[in-house]
Amino acid sequence: MLKLGFIGAGTVGIALASKLNEAGYTVSSVYSRRHESMKKMTDRIPGCRAADDCQAVADNSDIVFITTPDGEIGNVVSLIRWKSGKSVVHCSGADSTDVLIPAEVQGAQTGAFHPLQTFAGIDEAIENIPGSTFAIEAEEPLLTELKKMASALGGKYIRLEADEKVVYHAAAVMACNYLVTLIKQATDLWKTFDIPTLQATRALLPLIKGTIHNIETVGIPDCLTGPIARGDIGTVRKHIEALEKTSPSVLETYLEMGRQTIPLALAKGRITKQQAEEMEAILKHPNLLISI
């Protein structure tokens, strides 16, 4: 059985190592500058030992996972003396394997293995990893091994080229991080009628979950609902007028999201081209509406 080592013991490292251990892989060692982080991993994974430095992990592992912050990956790789037959894999979503070139020139195989998942906390991440998609960048034979790992973790995988990683990661940020921002702006609107953020979030969560369920079961664009989907120009006008008065800081987001929603409504087939043009004009030039 391959021996896996981890450099970096943050949320991603601990969660990934824990799930790989559960899947039958041997996680033999970990190194982190923070001793308390290493202890968290060694406490969770039987047989995993805290290493004295990065080199010790590389020397005692077949595949080394670098799960440090992205900005530290290149420095970590350059500190290690690599040997032919070893493999090193980072878990960055945006970086390609180019950052691992110092290991490659010394004969090691290099790869990237990014779990397309949110890592808010260790326990939450461990729970969320099964079913996730893993973005893999590697050549054979490491490619096959990483595909096996993705399957062993209960996930799927896609293979990416180096020049595709940044756009892939931008999509992940939009779907995950910016969703949080959007919900924050929605809950801020509830403050205008004196509903606190926590209560607003709890009230909106069933709607959010229902929307995600519809995306999964009905698909885009047919899952789209709301005033733009049904060509309700009057309601869109009311929204713009109300936001201009009560929450002008949110209006820009509303207008841009509305403009981006019009093509989806057209694709769904429930609005006419004329309705789409009228809504686009209102969303592009709200000041004309407000001044009337």
C-alpha cells in the first residue's frame, strides 16, 4: 500500500488525510510549523506520526500532499530534495502543477488534486467530501492513482490542463464564496423591516435549499422562477424603486443579477423577446425609471 505524507495540517489537510485513511490508505506522516495542528491530525489518524521537517515527510512517503496555503506551495517544494519514484501533489484550486517544477526537475512526479468543496471546518469538511468532484492535473502513472483516490473518497473527478485551472477556480468562487455574499445582501434587506440577520438567514434557508434542489432535479434554465422568469416587469420596477429608497448599496447587485437572468428566462421559453428587451432597458437604466 502506498504511504501518504502531508505537509500542512490545516482544515483541508486534516479532512483529506482523515478520509483517505478511512478509505484504506496509509497516512504515515505529517509536518506543520504549528505543533498543535500536527497533533490534531495525529490524534485523528492511527499510525500517522509528526515529522521533524518537510524533508522527513518526503523521505518517508510515496506521495506527498502539500496542503499549505497556496502562496507557500512553491517555497515548500523548493526546500525539499526530491528523488525519482516520489510523487508530490498540491491541493490548490487555482495553481497548476507549474508551481511544482522544482520537484519535477529532480525526477519526482507532480500533480494537483483539488476537492471541489467548501472547507469551513474540519468536521464539516470531512462530512462534505464524499460525493465531491476532484479536479486532477497529472500525467500517468500518477493520474491513475489520483483517479482511484477520488473514487475511493466517494467522489467523481475531472481532468484539467494547466491553463484551465484559474477559470475553474473562478467558477468555484462564484458558486460558493459569492453565494455567501449574495445571501448576506439578502439578509441585510430584512434589516430594513427590523428582522435580525440570524432570523433572516433561518427564514431564507428553506428557499435556498429548495432552489438548490430544483437546480439538481429540474436543471438550468427550467428551474428558474421569479418575476424575470415570468416576464413580470411591474414587480421588477417596484423592486428597483424600493431598493433605491431603502438599500441603494444592494441595488447594483440586483440590477446586474437581473440582467444576467434575462437570457435564462428566454432560454426557459416563458417570456417574449419584447418582454426581455423591456426588462433589460429597465435594468440598464434604472435612473430613468426612478426619475419618472
